[in-house]
Amino acid sequence: MMQCIILEDEKSAREVLLSYVQKTPFIQCSGSYESGLDIPPKELQEVDILFLDIQLPEINGLTFLKTLRNPPKVICTTAYSNYAVAAFEEAVTDYLVKPFSYERFFKAVTRVREQLSHQKKEKNDRLFLYADKTMYSVVTNEILFIKAEVDYVKVVTQEQEILILDSLRNWKEKLQGLSFVQVHRSYIVNTKKIQKVYGNLIFLGAVEIPIGKTYKEAFFKAIE
């Protein structure tokens, strides 16, 4: 679910945007503001989209955008088409001229969703692991399993084993949403690498990994 903020000083325009957001199943509105000065900085850091009007009280929308160090994806919503060039120079994702239809709105937010999905995939494609004064590059999908080793975890691929100072809990969070599932208090496995499951054992090539009782139900649900 994507989160958005609406920065718009006209009540009727805010109401239109809110109605569009409410009928779009993959977006939620975190807040609606009339001035950029009213938006808590932390809230801006946590959302995916900023719907940005340009003609605003106190500070122009594009001027406000220039003050943000790491802005979310920005979709301009304005009655003026002549700011488009300046807006795209600030790397906005889309530029909607009022009045715009829901169809045009949906096209813009779908573009953002695709961009974010692509960025997430790129981010998760490769990990850099530091061990023994060396930085190792590991393709995420090539990981067979991760094993807890006291204060360390062992990341195992077909080609290598890398022992790093970390916890299995951190790795579970890091790999959330990918094809990895915890199957034992000491193991997280890549479900795409499983060759077979027999009884309470998972086979990854020649490696046998036990399935813990408390993880069994979640594991079989994950591979259904």
C-alpha cells in the first residue's frame, strides 16, 4: 500500500484528490495540508507520493520542493501548464493540469507504483556483505539459506559461505517480501532453491535443513 500527502490550498481541489485516492485500492492518504510549512518533516520522509500544487500561500510549491533533501515521488496538480518545464527539471514524476479526470490520476499513480516496484527490485537484487575485511557482492536470488551461528549468521550460496556479524531477525526483516521464509529458529531458506521436502526436512541439493514445529504451518503456507 502506497502512502501519500496532499499539498493543496483549494478546498474543492483537495476534496477531488481525496475522493480519487479513496477509490484507488493501492493508495492511502496520510495527511492533507494547505501549506508546505505545515507538513511535519518526518511525515514527508515516510510517504511514497506528494501531490503538489504550485500556487500556494507563503511558499511556491516548486520552491518548497527544492528545500527537500530526499523528497518522495512528486505529482504536480496545478491549474497552470506553464510550470511544466520547471517541474520536470525538479524530477517530478507527473504533471496534472486541473481539472483532470480520475483516469488521468490513475495513470499517474500507476506510474509511481511501477517506479517504486522497479526500485525495490533493483535494491533487492544484490547485497554487499562485509566479512574478514572484505566486501562480498551477493545476488539475493542465489542465496540458498541463512543460518544463525551464535552472534553471527552464515549466508550460503552455491559458490560460497560468508560469515558475518548479524542476527537472523535482521535478515528476516531484510528479506521480507522476497522468496525467503524462516523454517527453524536457526534457518531461513530460499523457497526457490528447494528441491524437495520429505517429512520435516528440506533438501537444498545435498544440504538437509530441519523444519521447526513452530514454523511448519507458515512454511507450507508460503510454498503453496
